[in-house]
Amino acid sequence: MENLAGIGKEDRKRLSALFRETKGTISVKDTAGILKVAPTDASKMLSRWAKKGWLSRVRRGLYVRVALESRTADIPLEDPWIIAERLFSPCYIGGWSAAGYWDLTEQIFRTVVVLTTRKPRDRAPVIRGTSFMLRTISATALFGTKPVWKGQVKVSVSDPTRTILDMLIDPKLGGGIRPTVDIFLSYLRSENKNIPLLIEYAKRLGNGAVFKRLGLLLERYARDEESALNECKAQLTKGNVKLDPGLKADKLITRWRLWVPESWAKES
């Protein structure tokens, strides 16, 4: 860990300019543009200031400022959503992270779920003690989000309906099918419930497994949604899928073409 060390008048002036002109993070490109220096010089400056404890390195070429009251530069991420926006954009915060933001779950998940159009090698990076879960989506699937301000930084988060849909596509994003069902039930009780929009989003994404999982959940928990149930039946694709790919499933619900755990079959 580095303790905060003194810097000269010129460095103070440059750091003040960076802090004033940047939002949340400071990159080599930012520094070169703001200070009118070459990228190589900007990189050296940032490295030097980090060693002195005025900045904290997040990733190669990316830094965050260290608060004056901090006694060390070895600090946790103040707001992981800002870092996600900077590192993985085009992207949005989704899954259980978005569910928590929309008050659809009271569970606390420390890992931040990010859906991105990028294809990172490491899909479970740990940055400054914060874990991220990354999922790659196509550029055409980048819809159904809302802008959220984190300080001076605008971050995209999946809206409540898209949040549900993403977890039906991949239950891991909700912590598995059981937590996903709990979130789905909260959604059904919330003012954000919008079943027609859920169907519309599902059609846009063209994921057949979604209609199978959604159909079963609607049949079980919202039988009055007849129009949506009929739409799910009409959109069924060939082949059988698991309700939750992460669970053992040895019972087939033929009407929804879903393999489910035995406990689910007994309830059907």
C-alpha cells in the first residue's frame, strides 16, 4: 500500500485540472487530451501520481482519484457501476444488480452483473476487491435500459421488464431459478409490471427458451394473463430445454417442453 506523498506545484495544478475535467475515472487518453501532452507522458504522470498515493490504479491505463481523507491509495471501488461503464461499454447493469436497484429483491449480491457487447477473456474479473459477472450480448440486444446518474456519470441499467427477461434467458443472472422466481413474483406485484412489454422484448430477442420458462411461470403464478400465456404457447420452438441449466432436471413438462427438477414436476 502507498501512503499519500507530497507533490510539487506543477503536479498539483495538473491534478486539479484532471479532477475538474473528468468524471469518475481518469484514463491515459483523458489525461493526454486535458493536459495537452503525449500519451506516453500522460501514462508516466498517472503512474507517478498513483505511486505517490493521489490516484488508485483500476486497470492498465485507468485510474480513480483518492479522497484527501484517505490514508492509503489501496482503496475499494467507490462505485463499481461507474467502473463497469468505463471498462465494458457498450453495456448495462443487469441481473440481480438491476433487480436490487428496482427493489425487486432484498437479497444482497456483492457481484455486479454486466451485460456487454464486448467479448472479454475474463468473464469474472475482480477489480479492487469487487467481483463482476460479465455476459456478452449482441448489439441488437442492447435495448430495454434506463439511464441512471452515478454522481456525474450516466450509467445504463436494465429496466424492470428487461431485468426479468435476462434472468429467464440465463437464470444464473438471478442467482438460479429459485431467486429468479422470487424476483419475478416481486415484479408481478410491483407497479413496474408490464406483461405485454415482457412479451414484446422476448419477441425482439427471439430466444425460444424464454417463452418456455415464462409460460410455465405465468401458468403457475399468473393464470389470469391469458393473452400472454397464449402468446408463449404460440412462440414455442422445437426441442426441450432445462428450466435451470444449473440444476439436475429429470422430469419433462411436455406442454412447455421443459426439463425440470422433480420438485417442480410435483407442483405442476
